[in-house]
Amino acid sequence: MRINQDIIERKQAEQELRRFEKKYATVFHASPDSISITRLHDGQLVEVNEGFERLLGYTRAESIGKTTVELSIYADPGTRDSLVTRLRETGEVSDFDATLRRKDGTLLAAIGSARILDFEGEECFLAVTHDISDRKQAEQERLRAERFFRDTFEHADVGIAHVNSADGTWLRVNQCMCDLLGYTREELLRTTFAAITHPDDVEENVEASPQDAGGRRGDLCG
């Protein structure tokens, strides 16, 4: 009876293992992100998902048994070395940034996480990588727009200032505005628009200042 019970329990364990492996395989290959499993000791890829193929352009057959160095996946090989060093020290790395190179040579910005695990009896690390190229591009465009605004504001041939519509304090002034009014930047930022304007002109100047979408007045030019 005990032998039969052992056989039943073993079969149940095997069935449970197969169900787990099937679920794992489904999640692994269905993920839109790139997922790869790499042997820690020699850097060879032992498994990649479809997201890896889509992101980098290499098929599974082209990738398995190769290293990321052989495939030139990291634009800077030092990034991969740093990742492995951190993994060996901590066992897990979150939010690492990397510039990756696709099979066609184009570069992409990526962010990922990785952790060490046992895969088929070998010490490997699993890496999940997400393409953030669009986010990086949007951030670069935002920074360019901010630089353009700062340069335009600071080097304009007319005086420009941002004024708090609630209390009339100066929020930002350019050098030309300081020169026109005869104040230093620090002096203007310590006072208010009304304090340096003739009382008869305050209301007229406020009415002439532009409004934002909420009806608040704020920008002045001189």
C-alpha cells in the first residue's frame, strides 16, 4: 500500500510540475517585454522569449548559445559587466539603464531588472528589459524646449518678467528688465510689481498683461 501511495504522490508531483512549467512558459513567451536567461559563469544565453526577438531582431536560434558580447547587444560592454558585478554582489538588480544595439545596428534606450536563479541546474540570471526609447526622446525634446525658453528669456532684447498674479511678486526677470528698471535681479525678486509702478499705471498694466488658460495674468514685457 505504501509503495502505491508513493507512486501516486510522485505522479501528482510530476503533474503539478508540468502544470507549473506550462504556466511559466506561457507567461515567459507572452510578455511584451524582452526576457532572457543567461548563464552566469560564461554569459551564454540559454533562453529568450518572443519579446527579446521583437526588441533586438535576433531569432531564438541566433541567440541561444551566444553571449551578448558576441551579438554586440550592449552598446557599451561595460554596462553588461557592471550589471553582472552587481548581480554577483546582491543577487538582484532593479531599474538599470542601458543603451542596446539591435541586429540592424540601430540603438535603443532600455530599462530593466535582473535576478540570479537556478535554471535547469545551472546558476543563471533572468533579465527583463523594457524599451523606453520614446520616453527618452520625449524627455530630450522637453529639455531642448526648456533650454530654448531659458535662452530666449535671458537673451531677449526686451525686458521680460513673470509675475505672481495673486500677490504681484516677481517670479522671474531677465537681465534686460533689470537694466530697464535699474534694479538688480535680487532686488526685483524681493519686491512686487505694484511697489515699483506708479499707482496710476498699475491697473492699466495689469489689464495689458497676457492671461493663461485659467484667466490668470502673469507675463510682462517691457
